[in-house]
Amino acid sequence: MAMSGGLDSSVSAILLQEQGYEVIGVTLKLWNYENTCNAAHGADAIGDARDLASRLGIPHYVLDFTKEFRAIVIQNFIDEYLDGRTPNPCILCNIFLKWNSLIDKANELNCDGIATGHYAILNQKNGRFFVSKAKDEKKDQSYVLWGLPQHHLARTLFPLGNYTKEEIRSMAREMGFERLADKRESYDICFIPDNDYRNFLQKHVPDLERHCPSGNFIDISGKVVGKHHGYPFYTIGQRKGLEVAFGVPKYVCKINPQTHEITLGDKADLLSDRLQLTYCNLSKYDRIPPHFTGETKIRYRDAGQCSQVVQVDDCLHITFQNPVSAITPGQSAVVYEGDDVVAGGIIIGKS
């Protein structure tokens, strides 16, 4: 059981033990949180996980993957911004680090599978494993799990999928874990507790200003309309913080890292009805069915929009029934059929 010390993974461990599973707790240390305000991921959290494991009478291991996390997740996070894209580090961590590490430890300990505190439901049909949306729509995390391969899903449990967050809090209180029930939520990006990725880049990229100096804001026609502070500090769809007055709202529509130019436009200029995905992973089907229509989410909090999906070799071409706003290269798009994850991938751009 992946135990972060937080409410969700802790109650997951309790539920699994009550269901008769032999549970072994594993906490992954991925970042040096001691010098941050993110107590949900820091040394206190590791101690909380260890204390809960002791109360439950289960073994507990702490695995240090800080070097791997920096090499895989942090470096990609930096590289993507320097390439003018907007990354999603949690998804990368799930695909290339977290599940691999947990499965390896499970094999070492002769465990049948692994479990996490994600709000998602695992289903199986026609020999395929796939993730479906959780009961709690507000907490559903199926979007961040699109990249898990079949052999990992086959050995994964999501104990919280059929519960709401409030039900989990109530359970913790009823079980006598009041402190756990009142524990605050963790941050979306665990290594950026203040949610200021710009400050993170400045601290972790030597000579950032020299590599990515200020450049021109241009309009849709290519006319220079102002100066920016460096293209990594801006994202597609951004309106605030441009420091250029037009009298009407303007939005970041395109980032060109080669010319250091950022294109500003109107809200309508953000709209597009097509996108292309790469690094795709298919879940519910081994190949996208012909004439497939589903719903595609282009960001975590997106409601999803009706779309046609065509598979061309290893890429997915998606056409929306109605135009969507701010398609962002580097982010993930996830295709659903009802509540079921069909496929996901990384957005290249508008196709």
C-alpha cells in the first residue's frame, strides 16, 4: 500500500486490512520537502505513515527515490517549460516512477499487487484493464492515471473509488483517527508548495535569464505589441500578468521558444476544434474502434467535450464537436467513453 501519510492513503490501508488483505505500507520519498512548507509531503508525513502502520500492526518501508525523481520528473518539468510547453509532472511520475517503484517492491516482498489512495475505479472487460471515474466527481483522479500500462493496472487496487471524500473523512473519525480526518489536502504539484512554478524555475535553472531572455509580445498579424520577461514564465490561455495594456483582455495564444516570441490574441483566437496526441496509451481497447466518438478532457478540471477520435499509427487525432479553448502543448488529453478511460496522450498541438 502506497502510504503518503495523508488521509486518503491511510484510510485505504485501513479498508484493505478490514477486507482481509495482508497489507504492507510503502512510502516513497521523492523530494527533499524538509525545507518547504508542504507538510503533507515532508518528514512529518513520513512519520505519520510510519505511525499509522505501527497502529495497524503492518510492516512499513520508506524508499528514497529523490535522485530518480529529480532525473525523471524534475528535469522533464524544466525541459518542457524551456521548450515552450506546459508539463504535467504528476502524470509523468505515475507512469515512469511511482508505479514502477511500487511494483518492484511488491515483487521483492512477494506481494500480489499494489494499492494507492487515488479516487478512481478499476474495471476489466474483454481481457483489458481500464480506469473509470470515481463516485466522487469532484475528487475523481482518473485523468492522471491514463498512462498506466496493462501489466500495471492488472496488479492495482483503488480502494476509494466507490466513496466520496466526505465519506472517507467520516470513516476516519469513526475509526478514532480524528487528526487524520482533519488533515489538509496535499498540493497539486508536490515539489512546488507555493504554486509558483516561475520561482521554482528561477531557483533550479542556472542562468535562466541568459538562456530565456525577454522577448517580444506580438499580435496575431505578427506586429510587436510589447515585451515579456521570458517565454517560460507564460502559459497558453494566460490573461493576467502580461503587463501590457490594450484596453481589452488579451490572452497568450502561442509560445515560440526559437524566436522567443509570444503571440497575444483575443479569446476567440484560443479556440480550436482539433488536436493531436503523441506518447499515447490505450486502455479500454487495444485499438481505437472505427468511427469512435467519446468525450475528451484537455486538462484535469475540464468537464470534457464530445469528440471524434481517429488512431493513426501511434498518434491520436481528435476533432471536437464544438471548439475548445486553450489547447496547451505538453498537457495531457484523456479520451473517455462514458466514465471509462479509453486512451490518453500528450498534446502536440492543434492538428
